Amino acid sequence: MNIERLSLDQLRVFVQVADSGSFLAAARKLARAQSAVSYAIATLEDQLGVLLFDRSGYRPQLTRPGMALLADARQVLDHVDSLQVRANSYARGQELEMSLAVDVFFPTDCLVDLLRRFRDTFPAVTVRLEVEALGAVAERVIDGRSMLGILGTLPTTPPNLLRITLPSVQLVAVVAPGHPLAQVKGRVTEKMLRQQTQLVLSDRSELTARQDFSVHSRLTWRMSDLGTKHALLRAGMGWGNMPLHVVKDDLAAGRLISISTVHHSPQGEELPIQCVYKPDHPAGPALSWWLDSLAGLKSLEPLAEVQPVP
């Protein structure tokens, strides 16, 4: 076996013969003489040391090793084709990867819609997505790990970043129906808030470490995952602020109740959302697409329903 001498052309001929069902049909598809196709397959078999086709019948049939190696050949060709597409894109100035840091409060449906449209526009560009809270989003943009960030839970924007204002997210303070604060008639006082456990997102960045935002209780439980916070709220483990789009079904079903405090109204409050990026980062086609698409958002509802895969 001398696999080092294999050529991509031999693999393409191999796949074409398997797909076409005969050497003659493959030759027609490839616009070559049948003898050239037969020679390419024979040479490939000699280099691999296995018989790929059984030629004893009217039409060549894949052998057991041939069927196994056909999948490998397809995979090699897929990788090579992807390499070629990405190299051509890069030669035209297009980024090979788009790195994003997104706040946990940004609506998932809107993010999915943006990512789907980005994939349709830039199929050769890979995406690296990190979902963070507080200063971790801005920190990743500042240190270059992310080309673009979407801030929400960080109340201030670092001065060394450019920003685009996006539609806001509505926040509500919520508790489970059995929680002590749910029994309060009217506005919850500051003293009552301080006496109850507040569920708070933790900050995994050095940018705003040891800083508290919208923390009103002397007893806090901190977590980095919004889904965990949501589950703990529903379990009655404390009170906390949540994006309305995350808890609206719970509020409608009575699994959670919005509370009124000196800091919150039952209808909630608007949380500003911003897109941030470094002024010295070169904006190729992919990054420019994101900046234009985010700047054009009129709401954070998805622009189109995602069609299910049949």
C-alpha cells in the first residue's frame, strides 16, 4: 500500500463510478474516456491494496472494503471542497470565523434567527459563540477573543468600545406563588427584599468583578447560568430579575408571579441592549453583516419563523 501517492482525482473518479453505477456512465459524467476511468480505479486499488469493485457481473459492484472506503473518500473530498471554498473566501477578504459574545438576557429566538440568516449568507464562515453575563461580554471584545459583543446585564459601556443601540429587553422581578414575597399585597418594601434570598447572575470577568448591579438583598445565591436561575425561581428558592421573554409563559400559567417593589413595577423595566466592538478591528464582510443587521433591528422578535426540517 502506498497511500502517499493517492490523488484527489482518483478519489473523485472512485466516488463517481460508485454513484453512476458503471465505468461508462462515470466516464460520460467526467467527460473522459472509459479506459481512463478504468485505469484510475485500477491504480487506486493497487495503491490501497484492496479491490474496490467486483467486475464479474454486468455492472461493477462495490466490494465490502469498497463500501467502507467510499465513505472515507466522500469525507476527504468534502473537507477538500470546504478548504477550497474557505480559501477563496479569505482571498476575497472574507473572515474564516466570526466570534460573538452575547449576553444571557438577549432573546434566544432573535439570536437563532440572526445566526440562521448569517449562515445562509456566509456558509463558509464558522461561528464561535459565547453566552456570558455582566462584564464577561465586554471583556471578550476588549481582549480580542470576540469580534463583536451584545451587552445587556452590564449597565455601563467601556469607553474604549464603539456601540450600537439595540431594542431593549423588558425585565420583571418574579417569585414562585408559594414564596413569602408573593403573599405581600401591594408594593414590597426594601426591608422585605433584604430579608429574602435574591438569585443573582455571577460575574466571571475581571472587568466588573466584585461589583454588584441591581442587588438589593443581604443574602444572595449566585450562578452563571440563566437556566439554573430560572429553575430555582420556579422552585421558590428566592426572588430575582428575569427577562420577560423567558418567563412570560410561567407568568401566564401562574408558575411565577411578578412583584412590585421600590425598584420594580409589576410591568417590569426596560433593559438597554447594545452591540459593542473595537474601533481598530478590521470589519470584513462577515463582521459588517452583523453590524448592519443588528443596527437594523426594530425589535428583538425573530424576523421570520424557522421552518421545521421535513
